[in-house]
Amino acid sequence: MKLAAALDVLGQIRMILILGLPHVFRAIYAQPSLIFNWTALSRISFANVWMAFGQGSDENTREDKSKLITPHATGVVLDLGAGHGYTASYLDRTKVTKYVALEPNNLMHTHIREKAQAAGFSEANGTLLILSCGAEDIPSIMSSVHSKADTIVSVLSLCTVPNPQNTLLSLVQDVLAPGGEFLFLEHVLSHRADVAWWQKFWTPIWVYVFDGCRLNRPTHLWVKELVDESGESTWSEGRYWDYPCWPEEHLFWRQFGRFVKK
Ligand SMILES: C[S@@+](CC[C@H](N)C(=O)[O-])C[C@H]1O[C@@H](n2cnc3c(N)ncnc32)[C@H](O)[C@@H]1O
Ligand SMILES: *[C@@H]1O[C@H](CO)[C@@H](O)[C@H](O)[C@H]1NC(C)=O
Ligand SMILES: *[C@@H]1O[C@H](CO)[C@@H](O)[C@H](O)[C@H]1NC(C)=O
């Protein structure tokens, strides 16, 4: 891997600190006790960083997300780590009955409401539900959603979820309906040893700057390898594929995936 590509992340860390730190300092000034709450500060920083990065991140992947999400999302759609709710704009209103946006960072909820409203989903008529819990909090998800999810979408979120393998297993086993689809776009651990080395090198630093995000997770493999209680594949069909126009030599090497539950 070229050193320039490996060190590219330094520029991003610099940008993130420039965008996030002023808000963090302002928040501490207004409420000094926040200095003891890393989660709160990290979320304040991330909410402001995403104001700058979110739209670009969405636009770069628009074409591919419309192929992944629009034709396959149906019924009750659970969006893990909804962010600003960009996923809502890919949902086909004639096939999706409810958009459940799970987003533990409350500072992002107004954006979710706006995007969802524009796409035809609102809390007033029960077509939008915003959850403040994490994806790992399966009991809260189940008690709030009532029915099972027909589709689970994850766009660049499984890098942040705690206990990702257990969380994935429970989400698919307990929350996703039989015949339901798991659709993802995630940056993952590279299959190239040199890129993977740098991903592992940066992760302990990156995790602090970017709200717990890890570069070293083989999320696509974890999804593919999910098995049920009898040890058989959870999926009746499924595959993952490369993000077409990105170089392999990328620390944020991405995979799309579409898996259908038995
Ligand atoms: C990189 S952003 C992606 C947002 C959105 N999916 C998009 O593509 O625009 C990752 C999101 O995951 C959220 N997140 C953090 N911890 C989480 C958790 N435990 N469960 C679910 N989402 C989480 C963050 O707050 C953040 O909004
Ligand atoms: C820290 O902040 C988070 C997020 O704002 C909040 O949920 C949590 O209750 C806070 N923890 C403490 C100890 O105040
Ligand atoms: C729910 O409200 C939204 C936003 O006002 C609207 O676009 C949508 O058509 C409504 N859906 C139903 C099923 O009433």
C-alpha cells in the first residue's frame, strides 16, 4: 500500500478535530460536568462532523444505494445508525409501510425527521419511528417496534456497534422476519494484508476521533457466515460485492451486501 494512501487518514483526523472540537469546547463551557462524559462529548463532535461529511458520503454512494435499497426494502424497514436519515430517501413509498430509524445520537434526530418527512414518513401517522437506543439493545428494539422488521438496512454503522457479531446474530434471529432482507453498505477489513495492516494500525486512534468507528471489522464475512441454532446458514440467498469505483488500496474499503433470511 502506498504510504500516501495509508497516511490519508491523518488529513481526515485533522478535519474532524477542526470541525468537532470547537463544539466540544463550547458544550463544556456551557456545562462543565460534561468533561466527565466521553459519550456525550463524542456525540457532540460527531453530530457536527456529520453535518459536513454526511451529504458527501450519501452523494458518493447514491447510485449504488438506489440499486441496493430501493428495489429490496419493503414493509417495516429498520435503519441501523440512521444518522441524518439519508436512507429514507431511497425507500419506495409504495412498498415500505414504516421507517424505523435507530439512532442513539439524539442530536441527529431533527435531521431524520426532516428527511423522513420529505420521503413521506411521519411520526404523526405512525409511518416513522425514531429509536434512541443502540443496535445492540435488542430488547428495546423489540418492545418499541412490536412487529418484526421486513428489512434491516445498515449504511456505515456496523463499524461502531458494540459486540457486533452477537448483535448481528440477535438482530437477524430475533428482529428480522422470515424471508426478510438484510441490506448493508459497510467499510470492512481489507482482504489485502498490507491494507489490513494499516487498518489495524489506525483503528485505536480512529476509534476515539470518529465516535467509536473501527476500521478492522470483517463485517461482510460475519454477515455471510451467520448460522441458526442448528448450525445451518441463516440465509436462503445472499452475496456481497465490491464498491465498484473505489481502489482496493483504501483504508475504508467498502462492501455492499444483500442477504435474504430463510
Ligand atoms: C457513519 S454514521 C452513518 C449514518 C447513516 N447510516 C448514513 O449513512 O448517513 C454512523 C452512525 O451510527 C450511529 N451509531 C453509533 N453507535 C451506534 C450503535 N450502538 N447502534 C447503532 N448506531 C450507532 C452514529 O451515531 C452515527 O449516526
Ligand atoms: C452521558 O451522556 C449520554 C449521552 O448524552 C447520556 O445518555 C448519559 O446519561 C450521560 N451520562 C452521565 C453519567 O451523565
Ligand atoms: C403520513 O404522513 C406523511 C407526511 O405528512 C405523508 O406524506 C404520508 O402520505 C402519510 N402516510 C399515510 C399512510 O397516511
